[in-house]
Amino acid sequence: MNLNFISGRFYKFFSFWLGPALFFIFLLFNPLDLEPKAVKVIAIAALMITWWIGEALPMPAVALIPLVLFPLMNINTISKTAAPYANEVIFLFMGGFMIGLAIEKWNLHKRIALSIVKLTGTSGDRIILGFILSTGFISMWLSNTATTMMMFPIAASVISVVQTNTSDKQKAAYFSLSIMLSIAYASNFGGIATIIGTPPNVAYASFINKHYNYDISFAQWMIICTPIAVLLLLSLYIVMVKWLYPNRIAASEEMKNMIHSNLKELGPMTVPEKRVLTVFLITAGLWITKDLINELKFFRLDDNMIAVFGALMMFILPAGDKEKKEEKLLDWSDTKKMAWGILLLFGGGITLANALQDAGLIELLGKAIADYSGTNLLLIVIVITVVSIFMSEVMSNIAQVIVIAPVVTGIAEALHINPFMLGLPMTLAASAASMMPMGTPPNAIVFASGYIQLKQMIRVGFVMNMVSIILIVLFCYFVLPHIITLGK
């Protein structure tokens, strides 16, 4: 009998009924002594958050609850409730998803990964370094879940070759463990680097846009977060192969032949690959240079427009494939693989955050926490980062950012400090959870491979959590104030 299955089913069953129970407790008894509208909003929030945490229903389905309960309970009209589901930042992520689909469709991601591994060498340490760098780079532009899913089969094939050609079982086991954990953690850390790299980043940027009418630019985000991501990737390499699980596998001709064979099988870069790469580079270039272009005042670009432009170009440009002359770089049928539910999740999260704000609940909570938190900014940043990273070990990081972003913003406003000083470390830490399989989807994907024991993931994850906390706190406390401030 599978006890994990039973416990998981019981957890979902318990969460399913706990949500409505909390909903009616808040609604009927008003334990926090709130105003009538605030009571309704917090009751719905309790229901949604409980179901998000317990995964009692699919998260995008939970995000649809406001569309039913807000108009039904006279919290807001259906038109105003539905508006955030078409928030402009959602199109940023949609465009990024579509560009990622084109990269995947034409195997450009595989070529990038194999080429990097070829450059780094074929010893155990160097292969792992190659996977860390290639996975981290790809995850900057694709979702961390999609990146892990793409790298997983490549890693599995490499593990198979190494195990076949390594007589020392311990070395092979350490290598297998390291490469699987590396693609998960590198996906998480690489996603930190750009706004579109992982859903929590988009969720926080969207909240800031709605709350302050302020757009965090692609370049601003990268200036702060790319160095953090790079340092985390390098730290991951050192922790995995030089400290905790050294494999000491020497370079082999068989491994070198496998990499060359896979690249040879791909053949020269095809016309579709070249065109996808060109669109990708143009889009990334526009994201990075947007502010310089806007200073010319011929027209005004924003990150959302650029993402949709890149996606549209994938649909407009012919693939140039000799066998399929009419095919475009991206067809609408390709979007069946896109995570549409994430877009609904954003919409529901924004709607809930707006309602909490309008009901005055965020202001009340922020003021209450600020009254007890003192005025030591560095200490507050450390506490928020620590709480966020360990909370994310047991809670969906996207749901966490949606719920917590208004809270930390309320604290910042109550203390009259730059809101990004608390919001950004909270967001980045939510994507850095490394100890538990349920911490992030990449963690769950690689844990299911069978190469990783829970105690090993906890061991490596705890060390990486500590490294993440140190780097996030240092950059957000010392660098962030010089890059992002309201009004700039």
C-alpha cells in the first residue's frame, strides 16, 4: 500500500473542507472585528489561500473564485472583477511563453545545452557545470518548469552513459544526484535573473504596476538580479561537486562521443532555428535597451508590448523549412502546450490583492506588523527573506507572492521606506526554495527521477537556502536602493 499516496490524498481532502470552514468562520463570527466588506474579502481570501496551499483544486481553478463570489457578495461588479484577468503584465508572460514554445519547437534549447556541455568538457565536474550554465541561461527566458522538463531527458541520457562507463557505483550515484539537483536548482536560480524567468517575478511586477502605476523595467531587474543568479549558479557548482557530493569522474572518450553524436544528429543550425534565434535576440535586445530607445521620444515601448511583438513575429515569419513550406515559426496549434492556467492564476491573484487593498486589510496588517517590527531595515529585510524562502518550501511560490506582496508593501509604507527593499527580497526568496520536493515544480520533477533521496535534497537545499538568503539580502540592501526607487 502506498502510504505517500494515502497521506497526499488525505492532505488534499482535509484542505478542501478546511477552506469552506474558514470561509464561514470569518463570515459568520468576524473574529478580527472588521468592517462588513473587509469581512467578506478576508473570508474569500481564507478560502482561496487554503485551497492554494493544500492544492485541494487546481490553482488556476481556485483563481476563478472571485469571478463568482465577488459579484455574488456585492464586493465588486463582474466587469471590475474581471478586469485584472486582462492585466497588461499578463501579456508579458504570455509573450514570453510563446517565444519559449518556438525555441522548444525547433530544438534550439537542446543545441544550446549540448554546445555548452561540449565547451565545458566531459569530466563529471565539467558536465555538471555545463548543465548548470546552460539550464540557468535557458531559464532566464523560459519558465523554470519548462526548462527543467526540457533538460531532464538530456540529463537522463548523460547519466545513462556515465553509469555504463563508470565502475565505481558511488561516483556514479553522486554524479546522478548532482546533475539532477543541478538542473532543478539552476532552473530556479536562472529564473530569478529576468522578469519573465519565473511566474513570481511577473506577479510582483504586476502588483507594483497596479499599486503604484510604476513599471519595473527589464534592465532594472537584470542589473540587480542577474548577478544574484550568476553567483547562485556558481555557488551551486561549488556546493554540489566540490563539497557535499564530489564525483571525481575523469573525462571519458565515450561521453565526448555522446555529446558530439547528439550535436551531429541535430546537424547544422537550420533556417527555422536561425530565425527563432534572431527574433529571440531582437526581443531580448529591445527589453534591455527599451529605456534608451524611449529617451529618443519617437515612440514609447514597454516590456509587455515587446513580449507580444516577439510572439507575433514567431507567428508571422515563415519557418523556412523545405519540407513544410507553409509552416510558420509558431502555429496556434503549438500553444496547446502553453501553461494558460498560469495566466488565469495571475488574474485571480491580482483581483484578490486589489480587493484586500480596497477593503483596507493590507494597510491594517502592514501597520500592525510595522508596530512590532522595529526600525532596523537590515533586520527587517533578513527576516522577510528568511520567512519567504522557508514558507516557499511548503507553499506554491506564485501563490505566496500574490498573497504576501501586498503585506510587505503595507509594512514598507507604514515604515516610510522604499517598498522594493522588502518586496523584491520576498519575491526572489520565494523562487529559491531548495529543500523540499514541493518547494518548486523543478524540485518535484527531478525528485521523481529516483536518483535523489529526500535527506540528500534537504541537505543540499538547506545549504543553498543559506547562500540564497545571504546573496539576496546583500544585493537588495546595498545595491537595490541605487537602481529602483519610486519616481525614477
